[in-house]
Amino acid sequence: MAVSTSNQKRKVVINPVTRVEGHGKVTIQLDENGHVERTRFHIIEFRGFERFVQGRMYWEAPIIVQRLCGICPVSHHLAASKAMDVVAGVDQVSPTAEKMRRLMHYGQTYQSHALHFFHLASPDLLFGFDAPVEKRNVLAVLAEYPDVARKAVLMRQYGQEVIKATSGKKIHGTGSLPGGVNKNLGAAERDTLQARVDTMIEWAVEGLELCKTITKADLDKLVKFGSFESNFMSIVAEDGCMDLYDGKLRVIDADGEKIFDQVAPADYLDYIEEEVRPWSYMKFPFIKSLGKEKGWYRVGPLARVNACDYIDTPIAEKERQEFMALGGGRPVHATMAYHWARMIETVHAAEKMKELLADPDLQGTELRRKGERRNRGVAWIEAPRGTLFHHYEVDEQDKITLANLIVSTTNNNEAMNEAVRVIADQYLDGKEITEGLLNHIEVGIRAYDPCLSCATHALGQMRLQVRLTDARGHLIDEKLRG
């Protein structure tokens, strides 16, 4: 934490934001009376994947772009593969290929959600937002809740083993490629995973119950904490079922009414636009028809549970119905409800893995299909953190000429900034700033489980402008770069 003062004005800086993937900072401008004047969530690292993937052969994309991240590489691997299916002229991969990809994806969802809830978020939930710094970490969870911590590690391990069995490696695998996959699931691999999947379901339910217990114990505070109304976006199946791997785009408003539904990937530019702001390397997407001010939205577990009509696994669907009762007939808007929704999805992922492991198509031999080459491919997937867009254009020499990625965390950019503003108004406005109070800001950001290194893709050339002003707004000094 740093505090700078100019003519009684103060600027509070949280740098870096902790227990998130990537590097970000928060600045809070206070006026002469200590009231919050402005807040910003800055992304201070830059990644140029959309630029340096240009000129590479299209079939290399699924391997290259997953290097964006070590936490959710499977999402990029599969989204790029699905986009390159289109380029390769394959409208539908084989049953074996689709189910191998789905198993890989549910394995990642399971391990990623377990990592976030137990390792990154639970210290705040178990010990309190104002707990001492030395206690707000996974080591303290291990010391005081050893059984919870042990199961969390083994849950993540299981998800990683599913990823290895389907993609060849736990991180940055090679299993998916344009038109299909390069391996099926052997009987021995299947048997090893099947032997533990019921335990994984049981532990996921225990984690969900823990999350519900914590939330219900202080429901009024957690429902109001950093909360605001918004639109929600996710992909859903044709009948409105939650589908994390494939589907069409649905956006609902704050009352749950559909703004649009069943939009195909190829048409996304007709509905979504991206804005660049000079103080962040992360873009700000919005719904074209609503404009920049009203068109922003939230994605991720909360959005998916709000937007879908049902979940096609029994335990998760029962839990979804209980969760939706919080909204009283409207979507649930509480920021901290992300954790509850995330754990519902963890249960769902475990149930889907059990279902898939019993499917003989995983031992099929038709791995890859071919078709007539196309020059454009767009696809999406529901990454653990939300809807992920991959768009590529390819020339006649099979080289990528354009790449545009709208990453889950990018889709949540305006929402995270809004969360910072609301929490600052709720807890910092007019008060003496303490480390514990500043952790409230980080708690709100962490609810979104941001992956900042995935999300930093500025459009065009990023200019850096630093302006130093006095309390009256008069310019003292200015520096420009770019």
C-alpha cells in the first residue's frame, strides 16, 4: 500500500493486487475530506499474443496461444482448436474427439475452481477480511483446517491428471488439434480416473457446503458487499442448458430478460465491441446495441448460473435451484455469490467427468476429420473465469493474418472496476485507511478470479501518459511515451 498527498488530496495505491493470477494495481483518489473521488483497476503487464501469432501456420495456434497462461491453458488450447476446426472445414468433430475435449475441459474447470476457492479465496472467507496479513494465506488454512486443505490439493491433482490423460501433459498439452484430437483415452487411464471420480464428487459437494455455510452465516453483509446490478453473458445449449464446452451466446439484463440469445460465434462482431482506455492494457468490451455506458456485462460462474435455464447433472441442478432463490425471481447480483456459483460448477464438472468416463466413445479410433479449407474461424468456450472468444483469419498460404482474443477476464473488466468503486464507497469513504480495509478491495477483485496475464491485449499502440496535478486540478507536470 502507498499513499501520496498533494494539497491535502490523497491517492491510495494497492500494488500489486495479491492472490490473483498476473499483475495488477488499484488506485483510489481521495479528495480533501477523505471521500472517494475516483477508483481504477489498472492492468500493468502487456502480452502481445495477438500480434506475434500472426505469420504462424494456423495449426500451430492451439499450441502457441495456450502459453498465455499456466493456470487455464486448456481453455485457450480448446478455443483455438475449435476456431481452427472451422478453418480446416470441419463443422463437427468425431464423437471421440468431442468427448476427449470435453473431459479435458471439465478436468481443467474442476482443478481451476478448486485452486481458486480453497487456495486463493478461502483465507478471506475462513478468517475474515480484516484478519492479519500473515494469516490470509493457504498455509494458515493448512494449519487450522488441514482436512480442507488436503482435499483441496488432491482435487486439483485429480483435475490435472484428467488433463494429462487427455492432452498428454498437465500444463501446455498437445492433445487437441484442428479437426479433432491426437489420442483417445486408454482403458487403463480410464480405470485409474474412474476409481476416484466418486470421491471427487463427494469432496466437491463438501466444498460447496462449506461455501454455503460461510455465506449464510453472514448473508446480509456478503450479499451487499461490493454488489451492483449488471447484464450477464454466457454460452448455453440450444435448449438453454448450461454447456461449458459449446453453445450459442446469450445475454440477459439485470431482471433476467434476454437482450439477445443463440448468437453464433461467427456473428460476435455484430453484437460485441471493444473499447480501449489509456490507463489500462486491458480492453473494455460492451454490447453494441446498449453502448459503452450501459452495455457492459459480467461473465463467469455467476453469469453462467444466472443465464442458463437448467444444469444437466442432478446434484448441480438441485444446488442451482437453491442458489437462484437468493435472487427472488431475478438474477443473483451479489459479487461474493461468485464463490457459491463457482462451487456449483465444481460439482457439475465432477458429475460430467463421471458421465464421460463411462462413455465408450472415449476409446474410439476416429480421432480427426478433414474438410474444405476456409479463411476465417471464430469459436468460444466457457473458461473457468468466463466466456472466451478466439477469432482468426488465415491466408492462402495457411498463415494467420489476424487474431483477436476476448478473454474471460477482459469481459469482466468493467465489472471489476465497478466492484472496486462500490467497495471503496462502502468501506473507505471518509475513513482512516488501513491495510485491512484495503484488503476489502482485493476481496472484491478476487471474487472474479481474474487471470490478468491472459487478459492484457490492448488494441493498437499503447500510449502512456502521466499527469501530475494539484488539488485544484491544475497541471504541474506531464510526461508522454509513445
